[in-house]
Amino acid sequence: MDYFFYLSIGMIAGLISGLFGLGGGAIIVPLLIFVFATQGIPPEIATHLAVGTSLATIVFTALSSIYTHHQNNGIRWDLLKKMIPGISLGAWLGSHFAISITGLLLQLLFGAFMVSVALQMLIYTPKVGIKSTPGPFVINIAGGTIGGISAIFGIGGGTLTTPFLTFFGIRIHQAVGTAAVVGLPIALVASYVFASVDSSNAMLPAGSLGYIFVPAWLSIILTSFPCARIGAKLAHRINSVKLKTAFAWLLMFLGARFMWINF
């Protein structure tokens, strides 16, 4: 039954990754926390395990989404070359910070983050700005911030990257496609840090590689990989406004619940 839940989470996360450029982590982490709770995994490590596992799955969902967006000329590779150093450093620092705090505090912060993401999706309307392409300093600062926040909460960085790029005049489809690529260095760096945690911790379930739960990881990528391609194709063909609104309210509910139970 647990594998059924993991496979279902992968399908949902893959579609979300392709549709919205979110990397899927925004839904993987809360769903994994709920599943881990039913398995009796202690709350002290359940959130860290969910974040680490989510980041590891984003490696594969990002690769699938990148391929499809590239086919549709939806990626600004010139900007990515400038952003990756800052993103990688931010992911390294953010993942170490996440590991250093308690599971309850991490879950509380994650709940607040989910609420903020939901509000952004409900209120923010992507518009192409008139500003010129940002300079190296702004790109590095933005990259470090995006990488750090994303690593802490187990997401691919799309919720932060997309509005940043559209603000500086990048078309929305290119912003979403570029955001999908941003998730790859974040996931690679942060997954390494989370996997490096001592697996001899008595509270970690069997099958854990540090804070990455391998059975869940394998199950999720099995279904998220193909579904991410489907989502990316749909992003270029459908008006996803209503779907995005419904997903935002779901995030709002989940985030509020995490904040409530941890207060």
C-alpha cells in the first residue's frame, strides 16, 4: 500500500512540475510527511526525510521537463550559465541549514512557505517587464537566494525563478522553462548534502541513504519522469489558470495545517 501512495505522489508531482515549473516538491514534501506519519516514522526526522527525498526526485523530474521545454525553445541558456554558480552555493548553504534545525521548526517554516507560495499563485499575475537583463551581481544574489530557499523546503525553485525572470522581461513560457532547469543544480547539490547524513541514526527507517528514503525515491521517479513530460507539453497547449487556482488553494490548506499543528 505504501508503494501505491509513492507512485501516486510521483504522478501528481510530475504533472505539476511540467505544468507550473515548480519541480513538484511543493506537493511531494507534504504528502510524504503524511505517509511517513502513517508508517510510524518519528516526527523528529520525518520532515527532513521528506525534504531530502523530494530533492532527490527533482533531479529526474527536472531532466524530463528540461528536455521537453528545450524542444519548445523555452529555455534561456545564456541566463542559466550566469545563475548556476549562485544557485549551487545557495543550495549548499540552505541544505546544511535545513539539516541543522529541528524537524518541528522545519515543518513550521515549510507551512509558512506553502502559504506564501499559494498567495503568490493566487495574487501574482506574470507580466513581462520592461527592465533590461540583470547584471552579474543581481543574478548571483538572486541565484543564491533561490538556491538556499529551495534547498531548505525541498522544491525546484520555480516559484521564485519564474517571477524573477518575468520581472526582467523574459516571456512567461521561457521563464517557466528556465525555472525547470534551475531545479537541477539545486537538487543535485542539496541531495548530496542530505544523502551525506549519517545513516546509522536509529530513527531512520531501513532503506534510507542519509535523509533520502530510497523506496519512496525510486517509486516517485518511476511515475514522475513520464508525467513531467506530459505536464510540460500541456503547459504549451492549455490555459491552466483554473487548475493553478485550485492547486494554490490546496497548498494554502496544507500550509495552514502544518503551521497550526506545530504551533
